[in-house]
Amino acid sequence: MVNTVIVNPIGAFVLNGDGSVTVLEAGIYAIDARVQTAEAASFQIAINGAPAPTFNGGSTPNPGPIIIPGIYNLNVGDTVSIINNSNGTPITLLGGVDGLITAQGVLRFERLL
């Protein structure tokens, strides 16, 4: 995920060099992850490096988008990331189509409480 766009209330999150996000304000968050793959794949939302404890993953048997929605209670210092759950197999992400470049991976946070 080379190109990154951040819309971040001042001090709410930190984007880490590995693509994970560190939470700086505790609360309940709606988190949506989206990955566009060029092949069959499986991905999960991870909190502090481990798969999230509730509905946390998605897969596709063909090239296309994987969308993973969830609601999580996060603490200050928690890190959230998207992890490849395809049995350790590297996955090719979908490139631009007809010259249109879109985000290959998105991790969206919305604080609910």
C-alpha cells in the first residue's frame, strides 16, 4: 500500500511505517477494511498483531474486492492492521484498470463512542 491518504482528527491515530494504525484515543470504533486482490485470497483485521476477536475476515475465490466490516472496543496504544490470511502465500493486489488507479487497500476508522 504505497499511496496513503489520511483524514485524521488531530492526535486520534498514528500511521506506522508498516501500514498499521496506532490508536491514541480509546473508544468504540467501526473499522472497515478493504483489499482488492488479483487472485483468490483471504485477509483479516488484526488488533495488536492477532486476529480480531469477532467477525474479522473475508475472502474471495476470484480476483476482486474483500470487504471486512466490524465494531471494536479499542484502548490507547492498540494497533490495527490488515493481515494476509492466505496460508502464508504472497498475494498480488489488483492494479489499475483502463488507466484508473484506485486504492488497493483501505483501513477506515469511525469513532462511535
